[in-house]
Amino acid sequence: MADPRELFDLKGRTACVTGASSGLGRQAAIALAAAGAQVVAVARRAEALESLCNEIGSDAAYVQADVADPSGAQTLAAEISRPFGALDIVVHAAGLNTRQPADEVTTAEWDKTLAINLSAPFFLSQALVPAMKERGWGRIVNFASLQTSRAFPGGIAYGASKGGVGQLTRAMAEAWSSFGITANAIGPGFFPTELTQPVFSDEARAAGNAAQTCIGRNGRLEDIDGPLLFLCSEASAYVTGQILMVDGGFTAK
């Protein structure tokens, strides 16, 4: 029997994290590197990416890119694979929430939201899957949301995209798991990130969200580490097509 601690060891694996310049994407890159993976961080802000890579060290590289253009997925996949070779793991943490009331949503903001939150994870994964198939091993981790399964005010575009991520994850699993490539999603609760700054800047609202969890607090960035490493490692070899809610029990109440 293998040492259970080895199930979470990512030594020899290569990983990519989109949206790695801040928040949960940045935390994901740090966690994967700490577990032994070589990590390519992808985002639009080069300065923030350079800072992240300096913190991680020689096992990190970055690609400055906007994942919102699906026509560039093949080119981006090639750039991501250049620093450390073909990828084993891709974590889709890039996200956008415009927080527009339903009556005020524009076609431009709708399209942009779906492009980043839903189209980018599919088309980039599609471009990376052939190399994973060749090795018979791969991990795709999407980022779902509380809004994958419930509605929030001002979240119609974001919620539609994250509802789509739930079904995208199941469809990816159906398409690619027989090749040794699992596809799962993490559904974060309320974590203090740039995306949720409007929530956490309102102390009463943040406290209300914390009270709605079973645990009684909002998320800390490090709360994502364990669930992420589980889904990115051999530990989850027989888990695919699932959404793991990391929300302190928010959706349980």
C-alpha cells in the first residue's frame, strides 16, 4: 500500500493557474508549488505575476495574457507549455463579476463575463488536453461559485456563467475522464479577494455572510489549499465531474 502522504505529492507535475495575479488564483499557485509542482501563472498584470514568481522561486514562471479571447487558446497553451514542458494540471481561477442588476446588464458586459468565466476554461482546457491524453494523466480544476446553484442580487451574468461552469465540469468529465483526465470544480464561499472587495468593504454584510455559514466565519485564503491539492493530485484519482463546495457550510443551511 502506498504511503497516503504521497497521494498529495505533486513533484514532477507541471501546473498552470489562470487569474494568478491575486486572490484565490495566487493562493492556488503558491499551494501547488509548495506541494512540489512547477507552476506557470497566467494573468494580465505582469508586475503582480513577477512578484508571485519571485516569492515562489525557480519552480514558477509566468505568461502575461488575457484568457478572454477563445481564438487565442492554442497560442496561449503553447506559451504556457514552454517554461516547464507539457502540463499535467490546469486550474481555471480567472473570473469576473460585474455586479449589474438584471435590468442594467449590457450585451458587452454579458459577453465579457461569459468569455472569462465559462468560455476560457473550456477552450484552454481543450487546447491542453491532447498532451494530457498522451501521458494518460491530467487534472482540470474549474472555479464554480455559490452562484452555481443559487441566485444573488446583481449576479445574473455571473450566476449564468457559474451555473454553466457546473455543467461544463460534468461534460468535461464525460468527455475526457476515460483518458485519465479528471475534471472537477471548487465552489468557494466568501473569501477576501479583489473580486469580493465590495462585499468585504461592508462590514455588516460580511458579518451576515459569516453568520450564514455552519462554521461561523468567512473563508481565509489558505482554506482553499487542501481541497485544491486533493483535486490536483493522485488523491482524487476516482473523483471526476464533481463540484466541491468550500464555503464553510454556507450552502448547507
